[in-house]
Amino acid sequence: MSKAPLEPPLPPWLRWVDPDRIGFCARVRLARNVAGHAFPGWAEPEERAALGRMLEEKVGALSVFRGGTLYRMAETSPVERRWLQERHLISAELAARGEGSAVWVSADETVSVMINEEDHLRLQVLGPAGQWETLWAAAEALDQAMSHEIPYAFSDRLGFLTACPTNVGTGFRISVLVHLPGLFLQQEMRPTVKALERLHYAVRGFLGEGSEVVGHMVQISNQITLGRAEADIIRDFEGVVQEIIRQERWARERFQDRGEELKVRDLAIRSAVTLASTLLLSFEEALFHLSLLQLSRFFGWFGLSQQGEPLESLYPLVLPGHLEREFGGEITPEHLDEARALAIRQALAPLGFVNIEFPRR
Amino acid sequence: MKECQLCRKHPAAVHWKARVGEKNFAMDLCHACAAQMDTALGDGLRTVAEAILKDLSAEAKSATADSDRKDSQECPACHMRWRDYGQSRRVGCPACYEAFAELFDPFIRAWHKGANRHIVNRRVRAAESAPRSNGEREEALRSRLREAIEAERYEEAARLRDELARLPSSSPLT
């Protein structure tokens, strides 16, 4: 099957190393603040803006941001802000802020530093799931470079001091997106989420805090940041993620054991045909169908195999901020659904889904 | 002497009683406040009087003078009050953690699974905490070594022991 001609290369949040495409978009984030200054939420606007300008300069001078881009929230359009959020480069909280808040994004989009979010600085490194040590090493190097420039708010007792007491200590958060159609379709998400929460992990939607769960994808992150060293947090997190991935594989295998394959395959065919032929396509709907397409690839249905098909590059085509940015401005919801449907139809045309050869029993 | 429950400035002089709707209320008031409450009731400003009375009775139940003091306690650096934290759930500045240390402690323990101390196990340390005298460094390393051994984190303990050994004029075994 030929590759669909889609824009290369994929942004870091869409790079998979796992052939089953379960875990992706891994992120390490460090919350840091400047010693002797009020946190952004409490600082007077002038103080916040002045500190923001100073931080913009210091962060921008780091070698990792050579060729990078500075987005000041007050000067960035809502479309661009949505786009940045969808690329997992900024949080919803930063997107909602204005004067004094900004983000530096490295040229390859693996590193970003949010300025005057909830904390003065949020250092973040993105990468494929599984390479936790590499990710942590990159974040640590960034942190070290930053600490030479800025005196951090730090106490020997509580570690790094943050605007929210839930982040004190290491200020360290590690997260990953996991695609779990097996667990969702087998109705096993509720106990899974409960178990994760009991272990003090947060389970959130596709775009992080406050976002909805769509396309059978959830974000898992650690909640405890104090009293444990980063290496220990990573080790436990890695174990939990591996366990979730194992559970998801078993859930998928059970489709075959329970003789439910026909049902799932029926769902998947509907999804493929819908994506390839629909005129209006909402965001939630698109991600739901893409999820089943990914599952089809796992099972090797419809001529999809685990290597090669550029299904990942379909994700940017359905995200509202991405569509609007392509269009050049804000679009009404109806037009957005139309543009989304068109983009997906065009991208899928080479895969020939409308003429799927039905399986013989 | 008791102070007036309304203005909290003048001494209470009247034990003021009223019946509003179905309920009886009683307060210790100064003359001026008692007169104001009389007018409020007399003018038919029942809702106002009722609101004040409700406020007071709720306050009397929940908020003792002690928690009042706690609420208005202020961070010397950024002037955030504990009450402000209660509303926003965001800390004012780094110094707040010292100013409200015992108030934050239960929150921090509850969230972080009982932990209330930072564990340093990194190659990078915050710039400001780095420059220390050798004595202080040795002291800190020793206490961390003790903690690590008690918690059976032997890998960390070994690393700390090596770090101690590298300090000038110190023996990790004493």
C-alpha cells in the first residue's frame, strides 16, 4: 500500500516507538520559580510583566532555543494558542493568560518553557513513550542551564517551592498519553482509572488537565512530587505504564478469545467507511473513528499493517486549532466539521477504504 | 469585659434579644449597635437584620477567635493572608511556605502520601542552596545518609557515603 502524501515530519508528540502504538507523547515537566518574587497568580500585574520580560530574555538565551520561537500570549491569536495547546507545547492555563505570559518553543518542538503560567517557569520536554531516561536527562540539562541564570525558589525542607503545594519538592511531573481502545470497548476503563487513582496517578483527557476523554486516549501522570527522588518517581511510573500497556494488549487479545472479533471488526469497518466518505465530521467523532482505525492496524485488518501506514499524520488533520491555522483564522463549527471531513477524505483516498473487501467467514 | 459582637470595638452593654420569623436570637451588643438593630427590625428591614443574625450565629458556631486569627495571619513578604489561600488554593510567594509552615503541613502530607520533606537525589541542585560551608555540608550529608539507611535505600546511602568521603577532612565511618 502506498503512503499517503501527508506533511512530514511528525511533531514530537506524535512520534511512536512502540509498534502497537499504545503509549505516546511522553512528557517531563518541571515547575520552577524565581526566589524572592510572588508567584504569577498573586503578583501585581506590573511585577509579573517585568519578571516575564526578564525570563523571556534568559530563557531565549539558552542554546536549546537557538532558532526557536517565542510566543507572547498577549500577542498570540486564539487560533495559534489552540494550535500550541494541541501540539502539547502549552497548557490550557497558559493559553488563557495574557500580558506577561509567554512560551519559548525549540525549533524541533521537543522543548518548551512556559513563562508565568501557574508558576514562573514550567520547563517541559516531549518525546516518544518508553525513553524515560533520555527524556529526564534532557529536562535535567535544561533545568541545570536555567539554574545558572536564575536563582530558584528552593527550601531544604520542601525542595522547589511552587504556586500550588501539590507540586512542591521536585516540581516534577511525568506523563504519557495511552491509546486504550481495548480497555474502553471491553468496559474496563472504570476499574483501571480507579486503580490508577488509588496509586496516586492522575488520569486526564487527550489535552491534559481539564480536557475531555476522546478517541479512547487518556493521559496518565504522577501526582506525588515530594518525598521521592525523580529517579524513583520515574521507575514507578514506568512500571505502571508498562502494566497498563500489558492490560491493553490482553484486552485486545480477548476480542479474539471471546469471539467478539466480528463485532469489533464491524465497528472498525463503519469507522473506516465513515472517515473515507463523510461530509461533516466532528472532533470527537473523528478521534473515535481514528481510534478504531489504529485498532484495525493492530489486527492487520483492511490491508493495514503495523509498519509504514501514516495513520499518525491523520491526527493533526482533525484538531480544530490545526484546521483553523491551515485555513488562516477562526472558522464556524459547521465549517470546521466540513473542513475536517474533507481533509480526512483526501488523506484516506489512497487507502481505498470505500471499496473494502469484506472478510469471508 | 465582653466586646460587642457586631462592631467588636466597644464593650457589650446590652443583652439584645429578638424574634425573627420562627427563630429567637440573642447577642451581646454595645448601645449603638443595639440601637441600630432595633431600627433595622423596626423599619421592617427584616432581611438585613436576619442576614446579620445568620452571619453571626454561623460564625459563632464554626469560627472561634483562634481560627479568625489564623485566617487573617499574613505572609510578611507578599501579604497574602491564609484566608486568600483558602479562596484561590494558590500560594502567594516562596516565603509563604515558611510563614504558614504549620498550616500547610497537613495539606502537604495529605497530598504527598504522608511526605513533608524533599528528597534530593539529583545531579543538579538549586543554585542558592549550593554554597555552604564544609561543616554544614557534612552535617546535611550525614543526616541524609542516616535517613537513607533507615529507609533501606542502600543505593542512595552508598552514593552519600562516597560523597561524604570526598569531603575534605571527614570520615564517613565516625
